[in-house]
Amino acid sequence: MPSPSELHWRRDVPTRMRVEPIHLFLRRHEDSALYLGNASFVRAGSPGRDGFKILFRLSEPLSEAFWRELVSAANAPPPPAPEEPIVALTAQSTMADRVNAMEVFVERWYAPGTADTANVDASERTEFERLPEPLRRLYRLAAKRQLFGQNRLVGADDLVVKDGKLTFYVENQGVCEWAIDPSEADPPVFVRGNAFGDPWIEEATTLSGFLIQMVIYEAVLCFAPFRATNDGVSASELRKLKRKISSLALPAWAWSKMQFFGKNGIVGFALPNTDLFQVELAARERAPFEAIEDLISDWPDLGF
């Protein structure tokens, strides 16, 4: 907002918004918005030349003090990127490095929530301590926040070893499940379908790496304040995108071929879709998407 009465908008708007009065809201937090007032279209501009695509004018200007408060908040330094320690991982990183990176991501992405008392209690029991450390640390994180909305983390009280495998994660319609050998410190993760006789297939080489990808997957699909989605991305378009949002130093999931990436405040994944890719991106803040808007402006689903 260059003045108490003007608002710069960096994207085009429907024709109707150019000819009729509109109501302006400012999203201040993940779950709240502030009403600014009635506004009308003034003129179109060029982002490169004018700094906006559309100029709106409020019918009643904001107070000078309130306008300065909003400008100050908009120009404040961004919080640390949630994925920062994940992006720093390399092929030489240890289990402890990966687990710590997972915890930092969760703590920065999610606000502390109401504790799941059942899982908190279960995570403190002696037998729970026998789980591999990465899984134990994940359950403690999940006991304090809602981390799962797409697929299901098996409840702490329902963890059972069967034929040497401990299933801990289940697809939302029961199509497949993920499991480990709990006797290892950082075991590989296996996946199998729900058809009778489906074999276990190695999905990821380490549990600690898989859990990072799992929490990113859930955050992108279910707990993202800002998102962008396109199920028709070509291989060349994906390569251009990954020049801005690098692939993580974690192998793609073997069964689905899903690859994960993140940088500069954005995390996401790409899933092969015939000869194209389904790409899902997410961010805690809007600004990271503005930095790559030239690459995704024509995507069919933009939530920023």
C-alpha cells in the first residue's frame, strides 16, 4: 500500500472487479483476515514498470497510524524458512541430522496445538522407547500438533509387530501401508498394496529420511496457508522450477516415484502423471510464491 487509500495488486483480476466496487480484506494470519473497506478499480499497470498489475483505491482511506502499522508489518524480515535445515542435508548427513531437521520443520511450520493425551501418554511408556528413535520423535511431535490429514499415522496404542514388520502409516483409503523392521536404529521403509499377497517393496532407504518426506507431504496437502497445484507440468517446466526450488538430498519414493524439493520458503513434491507431472507446492508465507510467479502464473490452482 503506497498510501492509506491505495492498494497495489500484482495479478490480474476478473473483468467484473474492474467495473464494480469490491470489498478488500487483508490476510494477517493463517486463520484470520482484516477488513479494509470498499474499493474500486483505478487503472491497470505493469509490475515491472509500476510495481502493480492493478491499482485499487479505498473509498475511505485508512488512518495514517494504521496504514504505517500495516506497512511496517509487511516489510518486517520474514521468519526463518521451515525447510532450511532439510535443504542443508547432504548424502553424508547422519540420522541425527535428519531427525533434527524434521523437528525444526514441524516446529516452524505448525503452531503448538492441543496435545493428544493418548499419544503423549503412550510415548512416555517404557515399551515405546524400544521404537527406532526417528519414529519415537515423530510420535512426540504428533502428540502436540495435528500433522496428518491426508493419510493416517497409526495410533501409538495400535502399533503392532506382525511378521517382523511394524506398520506405522496407512493410506487414507487403505490402498497401501508403510512399515519398518523396528529392531533397527534407522531401518529402511517398506510399502505394500492392500491386495492379498502383495509383497513388501522397499520405499526408502532410511526411516529418518522417509519421515521428513512424509511430514512435507502432509503439510503440503493439508496444512499449507499458501499453495500452488498443477497436474500437467512437463519435464522441461519441472526442470526450470527446480532451478529455483532444489531437489532435496533424499531419494524419491520407490513405489510412487514421488520426488521432493524445497528452498526459499517453499516445499513440494512431484508425482509422475503419464508423460507429465503432478506438482504440489506450499509455503507458510506468500512472498516465496511471488518470487516464482513467472513460472507458475498460468497454473490452474493458485492459492496465494
